[in-house]
Amino acid sequence: MARTKKTTYTQRIAQFATVGMPAPVQKVATSKLGSRLFLLLIPILIATGVIGVSFSGGIPTLTFNRDRAQAVGRQLEADAMRAAERVRQANDPTYR
């Protein structure tokens, strides 16, 4: 006997949020893992300014800021390099 698939709350929210998006995006965003990532990453991208939300006539419009995305990427890369350097120094007493 086959079980029916149950949709989680995050999948239902992602289904509602992706109503106007293309079908491949909806399929990924409403999968079990995709919905969790979608609900985690969207607020982070909005908070960092990579995605902007504006309301016109009560309808939200999303805009993507490519320059801000590149700046955030460079900052993350620099932070990762500094963290790796600290880990190397902490694990190797003869390092430098």
C-alpha cells in the first residue's frame, strides 16, 4: 500500500510564496529541502540588500541588486579567508 505524500508547513508557505514564479522554480522551492532553504535564504537576502521588496498597489515586487550581491560575495570570501587563517594559526603552533 502506497502512502500519500504529506506536505510540510514550510512547503505550503513556499507554494503560496511562489505562485507567480516559473514552474521549475516552484518545483525546487516546494520540495522538502528546497522549501526550508527558500524560507531561510529569502529573509537573509532581503536583510543584506541583495533582494529588494517594493509594494505598488498592494502587490509586492522583488528586485535583484547584482552589485550588492557581488559586494556581499566579496565580503563573505574575505571573512572566510580570515577565518581559515585563524584556524591554521590555532592548530599549528609553528605556523608563522
